[in-house]
Amino acid sequence: MKNFIMKGDTVSVTAPYTVTSGMLVLVGSIFGVAVNDAANGAPAELTTKGVFDVPKTSALAINAGDLVYLDDVNHVVNKTAAAQKLVGVAMEAAVNPSAIVRVRLNGAFTT
């Protein structure tokens, strides 16, 4: 195909704030995990698919199979759908308290 550009598993965006590698990043409706460190306004690479250990709201239990949503203010995931972006599904349980949860990114644009 002459019009194919890339798979899109990793995309280039303009960092909406200073990001560090492994950080959860939301640019409009594009969600991903930062591949590299980037200053606010600089180019950043985001991985949009895959399974990652990501930070979560510590005082929260998450079960395997739970949908997880991004809290873009604190750059963590939780189970609160109201006014947040769906980013994936928990692959393993994470107890309360704990700092991380294993998540499969949904690889889709958020709504």
C-alpha cells in the first residue's frame, strides 16, 4: 500500500507537560506510556499497546479484569470512570495499599 505510514503501536506526539520514560501520558484523546523523557512541548514517543506495570491509586484494590481509567492530574490509574479516560484492563489483582498494577493498554483512542 502506498499510503501506509506505520503500525501505530508507538506514536510521536508533542509532550503536553514534562514527561519521563514510563509515565502515563494523555494528549487529547491519545493515551500511551512514554518511551522517552521529554520536556513540555518537545517531541515524545508514546507506546499505545502492550502490557505494563503502571502506577495506581495506592488506597484502592483492583481485580484482574477490572477496567482502569487514567487520573491525568496524578498520572495514575484507578477504577473511576466518571470524567476520566478508559486506558485498559487489569491483568492481575493489585491490593490496597499498593503502588502499581499490571495493565493491558486498550490501544484505542479514549473517549
